[in-house]
Amino acid sequence: MFDEIKSLDNTYVANTYNRFNVAFKCGKGSTLYDFNDKKYIDFSSGIGVNAFGVCDPEWNKALTEQIARLSHMSNLYYTLPQAQLAHLLCSKTGMKKVFFANSGAEANEGAIKTARKYSHDKYNEFRSEIITLVNSFHGRTITTLKATGQDVFHKNFYPFTEGFDYAKANDIEDVKSKITDKTCAIMMELVQGEGGVLPLDKEFVKEVEKIAKEKDLILIIDEVQTGNGRTGYLYAYQGFGINPDIVTTAKGIGGGLPLGAILFNEKTEKVLGFGDHATTFGGNPIVTAGAISIIERMTPEFLESVQLKGKYIMEFCKEIKNVESVSGMGMMIGVKTNKPARDVVAKCLENGLVVLTAKDKIRFLPPLNITLEEMEEGLKIFKKVVEE
């Protein structure tokens, strides 16, 4: 069966993914099975999407109940799940409004539009530049590629959207040096995920917030990967003690279906008006019904368990021979070994563990509700592979 799937994929699917040599058939929680019924422990959760693992009963129930009522409706009309999810997000964060999109890149595009419109309306059309951080990643559209602070992404697809500059992470003087009378916003991830699972310094983040407020710059926090419990907080910014003007998120909020969101505070909630931004599928009733089942379970007790599991994983990995460094926050963890990261990932897969890369590191993004037994089984496989 696998050979047939692989042949069909290679023949008909665009060749944009360097796939590993496996096709998954089914799973439950943090355990997956391929078409040969081989078992795998999942430390990837679909790159942070399956927040409660595979075939989560509560998420499944929310979806099937909604499918039986209403599958899709234009955003020209009201729907109950979208309104309920927006209320839930605002009540848990203190933000004022939510716009629903389909992905993290779309959410970041909307945030960029909002920041530029805020400055256009209040100042002038030339106050439109946005500072992001070196080593950041904000998406793969033409605009979010340019917002990404990595030169490797700035090729092949010219012309890119202009209006971005890049400051060094954790270097407040470099941030200050990049601000001009044309700057309208600062945008950053609090843990640089694709850049190597690198948390920012709390003091740096709070200084950026202070500067943004002083200069009336929109502070955008990209929580596409760090959000929805991944770092042990509902959103990572809550662990840094700051109050952003805009928060973007995606991945885990959908639980396995495409959903992105832009959260606005009192400063930005009225920037976008009728016709300024729209989407066909964003906030779809099925997806938002599933998301409610995800966000409702993000209780203080559950988030504390995420922090404890993350600490356990990091401490375990620090004791493994050939591990050079461990970084991260909550259950968003990067491990650098003295071996090529992709080779380690491939070897882990052979031994029944699904992990990811992040530059030269192995990245762990397990389902947030992974059991202790699954976690220990996966860590033993990782230890065996790295110490070989």
C-alpha cells in the first residue's frame, strides 16, 4: 500500500516537499501507525497543529455535531461558533476583537495591513515600514516572506513587498537604530520556531514594548507556533508580561483543521472597517466549533502541566550523550546534537519516533496532552539514536 501511495504522490502532487519515507494511516493521541501497522510516538503533532493529538474525542465530537447543523456559511452572515470562539479568546486574553483567517501567513498578512492602516489613518501613507527580527519566520506569501528575517527566503520570487527592516534579536540598541519616521510597527516571535527554537530575553521584549508605546508603533506578536498552550501559556506573550497591540495565531487553535486568528486590543480593534479585509473560509463553523473545544481546555491547571512536561523533556535531553544544547519554552523544544539534524530525524523515524528539524536542531512539538508513558517511550528512542 505504501508503494502505491508514494507512486501516486510522486506522479501527481507538486514536488515542493522533501518527504520522509513513511505514510501514516491512523493513530490515537500521541501514537501513530503506518500502513504496515508499525507504531510511532509522535513528537511533532503535525508541526504543532494537533494540540490534543490524533482522533481527540472532544474535538471529534464538536466537529461531527457541527457538521450535522451547518458546514459553511458566508461571512456576510452571523454564525454561532465563530461568535462564541471570538468571545472565548477575548475573555481569556483581554483583547477586544478577533478576525479569523485560514493560516498563520494569512493572519500575519492581516496584521501587517492593520498596522499600516493605523499609521496611514493617524499619520501619513509614508509611515508604513515594519521592523522584524533577524532569524524570524512569518510565512510563505510574498509579503510574509519579506517580513521573515532570513536572507535564504529572499530569493526566486522577486519582486517582494517592500517596507521591512530587520533588527538583531535581544539587541535593543539595534532595534532603536532601525526605527525611523517611516516606522509603523515592530513584529516578532517570542520564541523563534523555524529559526531554531530560540526564546527571546524577557528584558529585551519588555524594552521593545516600552519603545513601541513611546513612539506609537504597533506591537505585533506572532504566536502562530507559540500560541494555544504550546509554551505553557495560552499565548506566550502572557509569560513575558507584555500587552501587544495585535496577536496572530494559527496551528494549534484549529486542532487539525485550517484556522488562523488576529487578535486586536483597544488600540487596533477599530482600524479595519467594512471591506478593508475579508476571507471566504476564515471562521468556518466546523473549524471554529473544533477550536472552541481546544481553547476551552486551556485551563491554568492544564497549562501548568504543559510547563512541567516541557521541563521534564528538556532536563532529560540535557543528560543525553552527544547533546550540545537544549532550548525552548513549554513543549516547544529544540535540541542540538553533534550529528546532522535531518539524519537524526530520519533515524528516529526508523526507530518509531516522529520529530522535526529547526535549522541545525531537532525540534519537539508533542501533543500537549501526551501521556507520561508515551513521552518516556519517545525519549528513550531519541536517547538511543543520539548516543549511537
